[in-house]
Amino acid sequence: MKKSIGVFLCAPLLAVAGSLLAPMSARSEAAPASAASVPGRQPVLMISIDGLMPEAVLNADAHGLKIPNLRRLLSEGSYAREVVNVNPTVTNPNHASLVTGVLPSEHGIYNNRPFAPLERTPKMYGLYSEIKAPTLWHAAKSAGLTTGSIFWPVTRKAGDIDFNITDGDDEDEAGIAKTAGGLIARHRPQLLTVHFVSLDHRAHETGPFSPPADAALERIDLAIGQIIADERKTYPDAVVVIVSDHGFARVSEVINFNVALAEAGFITVADGPKPSIVAWKASAWYVGASAMIVLRGRRDRETGRRVMEYLRQLANDPANGIEHIYARDEIAALGFAPNVDFVVAFRDGYRMGTALTGPVRTRSKGGAHGAFATLTIRRDMHSAFLITGPGIAAARDLGTIDIRQIAPTVAGKLKIALPSATMTALSLVD
């Protein structure tokens, strides 16, 4: 059940924060002096809008969107035309890359959920300890700064985050804004990360740029305007960063890939009201608009050959919507999980389903992401980036950037060390 967060540190949130709040408050009051001790250091407010496509901001009028706060950042600061994500183009891996600056093969968050073929619905990645690379919060805390976060993915039990809210109503945009404002005023974090998810949820249900999705983005825009105003009251020199994790596409067809693998004898399914996999030689790891295929016997070349042959057979039928099958050697440098042997990329309008029995193909509606994407492939999956603050060039079009450049850029503004993020920080000088 969702809990209200309409006011800062109301009872449900106090239960989340527990005894963390009282001992931290005294230390956080002294934090601004630490921040000022390093020349050029600027506090950072980084807000993620899950599922925000660049065109929603760049072409807001064409979609009838009333998002004045986001649009204002286009003229006040710098922005990217598109951000090339990490694969798979889903929430958890890309949010981990936003705060580490590295690929999933380095930070260890390979998908929204771990691969567990014998579990009907594996538990999502959620514990901060599952991130295996240094984060911005870790670097900031190591530098003596105060850190805060609201609903950022994969941050449960994060010791590097002084004030961390992970439970509550994550679709209450106004409540999130009030909570953020209270946290800023009371505890003055030099690094605060905030995650809005309601746009993503509505886009899944009704498709991108549908009336419910647009309404969610407009509510988020209002909330962001309030959070930015609160941040500026406390830190007039703060840098504000708006990011997203992936784009979206409308879908009309679902391919239940594990049904197909079961029909071919690669999976054994136990019948019943809740069918489950009881044995497998090859299984599809659900992503969304793509599928990752894992072989149980990594050294079983004969099974690998048979699986590839069967995948090609499926791809030869246009009704299955398969654009391309990527073998291990084709994706080796892209940071996929080490157990992924093939990636099945679907055409626009298709996504993988999770059924284990029934038809391979079914109709669908709404939206999906998770398509295999690169600089030139499935650019509808690319995400958004805007940044503003003192010293940031106004109305600068940064063109296309890599999502791994964002963490070192933020680290540069905070004057903290994040050496594991090796991509070049963005040039933003006014």
C-alpha cells in the first residue's frame, strides 16, 4: 500500500528514516562550511524524470505540453539533443550509470530484475550494496558533504546517503516536492537526487504522449519548479541537473518468448494456475522491447548452436517482429551481463511478454522501452539532459552525449573525486 508523503517527514517517512534523522541533523548544519572550503564547489540538485523523451521538452508545443519550468532550462542552461543510454534501456541500469558513470558490466545492475528463471517474478534490484562501482553519493560523503535522495532506484539501505527516502507514494508529485523542500531547508544537502516515476507509469499504461502521460509530466514540471525554487533559496549558486533514463515507444504486439522456447524444448513448464519454469537449457530474460537470452550450459556449444538456429527461424517470420539477433561477440563491448549469450532486438511496436503458456503472439497496447539501442539504433530509446546554474552556458545545444558523461560532470561541479568514471565530463563553460 502506498503511503502519503504530503508533508516533509510525516509519520510514514519518519518510519523510513528511523533514528537516522536526529544524529545527522547536527552534523548537517555544519556542512555548508565544508562545501565552501573548496574553491569553485557548487551544490548539485539532480532530478530524474523516468521515461522523459528529449522531444517532450525540445518540441513541447508540438505535443501541447505545458511545462514552463523545463522549457525555461533550455534558455537558461545547456541541454542535450539526446542521451545515448546503456543497455538494456530500462530504469535500474541507467539510473546506476547516472550516478557511477560506468556500464552495467562495471556497476553490476544488469536489468530491472536479476536473472532468476525458476522464479515467477524475481525481486527487483533495490539494495544499494548491489551497486558495485563508486557512486556520486559515496564520493560526496567521502569529501565531507551531506547527501540526500528521494526515491532514487537501487538505494535501499544506502550508508552513503545521509537522508534517504525510499518508501512512500512515489507518484505524489506535489508531496515529493514538499518533502524535497523540507529536506533542503532543514538539512542542506550539497548533493540531492530526486526521482519522479509517474510519467513512466502512465506511458506504460497508455503510451508516450498520451493524455495521461502528458498530464503526469505537467504535474512533475510544477513540482520541479518548486524544488528548484527551494534549492535556490538555500544555495543560490547550485547547479540543477534534469536527467532521464530511457525513452518510450508505442506497442501493439507482444511476443511471449519463453513460450516459444518451451515449444522448442528449451524450457520445461509446470502447468497450473501459476505456471512456472522447472527446468531450462535456454531462457529469455525479460527486458521489454528486447529480450536477453541466457544459456544454462555456457560450454554446451551444441545447445548454443540449436538456440541460434531456432532464433533465426523465429526471426524469419515477420509476425514475430524480430529486427536482429545479436550474438555475444557483437555486444561484448556494450556492458551486458556476462551470462547473456544473445540479444533479440524487436522492431518498433513489439515487446516481449512474460507468459509461459498460451500463444506466442498476443495483441497489446500502451508503451514500452528496453529496446536494444545505440547511437544510431532505436533513437526513440534515448533520454534527456538539461543543466543550469552559475557558470553554465545559456541556451547551449550539446548535441548527442553519452549517459556516462553525466556523473563525471556532476562530480566536477561538486569538486569530488570519481576516478572510476573515465568518460570526459561535458564542456559547460559560460
